[in-house]
Amino acid sequence: MTKETPADLYGEIAIRENKLERFENRTLVRRYTIEFTCPEFTCLCPRSGFPDFATIQISYVPHKYCIELKSLKLYINGFRNQKIFHEDVTNLILDDIVKLLDPWEMTVIGDFSVRGNIKTVITSRHAKQ
């Protein structure tokens, strides 16, 4: 007897098909900072397969573009089943968003929950030359 698998849920489809999106910065007369906190970040440890939990903080000074929030939410949720080290995921998020936006400055902080009596905080920065 074959076990039936349910169809993918609409959220799973949205996460799988997501692409980070941007829109034009409409306030070019000054530099300003945009900050996001993503308190429910999850990914998987590539050695054990156990879940890792973190708060991801993103702060940037936009140049020509800003990030669209729904696409950011889906992008962040796309890591929940990925096996990836803390250092790699924090730097990957920075790289992907810098590639999309080309901001003046950006900082991504991965503040990971305690595991095995160790707390990890990764800070990655970018600044235009």
C-alpha cells in the first residue's frame, strides 16, 4: 500500500518560488538607515541535522534600491530546512542582499540561540568603497 503525500501548502510553494525583490529608493536627498529584525530564523546544523534558532538583524543605508519586505520574509523562511553553518548563513544573507541592492552600507547579525552551552553571534559588514 502506498502512502499518499499531501500537496504542497501555499506557504511552502511561496517560499520555494521566492526571489528577493527590490524597489527604487524614493528618498535620495539624504542617507538614512533601514533596520529589520527577524526573530524566528531557523536552519539546520550541517553536522547533526538538529535545528538552529536565531534572530537575524539586518541594517542598511540604501543607495538606489530598498528591499521588498514580503520577499525578504520568504527568503529568510527558505533557510528552515537548509543545512548550513552559522557563519555561512550570516555571510550568505549579507552577500545576497548586497548583490540585490548595492547599498551604501549593510550589517547582518546572526544572533543564534545557545546550543551545547555556547552562544554564537556572527556580525558581517559591507561598505561601498
